Amino acid sequence: MNLVSRTRGAGLAGLLLLVTAACSSSDVGEQTTDSAHTGGNAFGHVHGLGVNPADDRLYVAAHMGVFRQTDRGFERIANRWQDTMAFTVAGPDHFLASGHPDTREDKPPHLGLVESKDAARTWTSLSLEGEADFHSLEIAGERIFGFDSQSGTLMFTQDGRSWTDVLSVPLLDVEANPGNPSSLLATDQRGELMWVEVGRQPKTVAEAPQVGVIDWPVPDRLVGLGPAGEVWVSRDGGGEWSQAGAVPGSPQALTADGATWYAASDRGLFSSTDDGATWEPVPQA
């Protein structure tokens, strides 16, 4: 196994600043007519990816809306240009998200925590509307963890409405340990991995590579993307790492749940069916 030591460089720092700056506004550009299917890069910056168990289709949460993969490319759901930042699939047709509203809607600039039970056709505000702009959301057992970019705070809720602060530090991504939902992994803006538990000080994962985007769907599959798209995999929960391959471009989002992994970068959408060793473009139209 190719073990790695921790190194730090300017490349990842630049990437993380770019990710943060590119997603700080509710401005979604011109919102004119919308065709049923996208062509070129109609997503804008991609914030999240997830496969809906109801239809086994890939959903893309992006600066220009939420998109569903079809047999002819991707379609913007409900013609809504909602800047959907944090995004997670909670169950069949059940999504949680945050971000900024479609500028045609009379809503505060920050959505707080919103929920959809019809696969992003409609959204309901649960809490912190006008206050929180979550950039990461993670379901961990009975809790929902979220990193709020406005306050710089990682917090959790058990009912979707009242929140408890956990940690105040700039974070990029948060993933729950699938074998122990009280334990989280988080990446900070230096690309450093850390263990986070409620009521305890965070601990750095000593032998982890630089990663910004992570996914941990099952105990023996922890995946992270490095600043140049390197795909790092740990089979033991972060103790040892090996490089599987590389996603072209600067990474934006990842889901490694199931036999097909998906990643988004500034060069488009990509999929892998060999545990991240090779990646093929996902047609957008």
C-alpha cells in the first residue's frame, strides 16, 4: 500500500479560497428561459452530488439549480435557479440542502436548512432562514450536522429546528463515521483532516493526505479528493491511504456510494466504476 506523509502547499490553499469565493453570493446570473435539458456547463459551480434511491438517478446541486440526470443529459428541476450549496440525500426523494434562493423568489438571501420530499421539486424551510448558509450538511444517526459559512460554526440539530454549536473553525466538508455516527471527519481550509466529536477537542488525522472533498459511505471506503484531483482511498477509517487515480481538474464535489463513483470538477462531471482508478466524462447533453 502506498502510504503518504502529510505535506502542505499553496496549491490546495488556492483551490479552497476559490471554492469559498465562488459560492458566496446568491447571484445566479441571468434567469431567462430554461430548456428541458442542459448543454455545455449549465450547472455553474457544483456544490453537491447524490444518487436518489427512488430512481437511481444522479442529482447535481449547483450554483444554477438542482439537476436530475436523464437519458438525454440533465434537466433543471422545476425551472428553479436556487443556488443550492450544501446538499445531501436523506432517503428516497428526500433531500436536505442550504444556500440561496432563486432571485425571482421573495425570500431572504440565506435559506438556512431546507427540505424537499419530492426530489427537489419543492422545498420547505425548517430553520435558520435568513441566518445560516450551510456549506456542508451531514446526517449522522439521529443528528444533522451542518457547517454554517456565516458564523463559521459547525453545529447539529436533532429535530431540524433547534441547533447546538460544536466547533468554530472554517471547514470545507464533513462526513460521519458510518460505523459510529457520534464521530465525524472534517476537512479544513488547509486540506487537513480532523476527527470531531461533540464535547471534545478536534484531533488531526496524522497520516492523511491533503484533501478538500471527502465521502465515507461505508466503513471500509473513505475517499478524498486532493487539490489536483488526486483520489485518495482509506480502507481502515483514515489510518492508511493509497492513491487510486485522479479526477481531471480542480475538484468540487464527490459521491462514492455504490458501484459507480461520481465527481465534479472545473472540467465537468466524471464517473468511475473501478473504485476511482479511472474516470470517464459524464455527458451533460
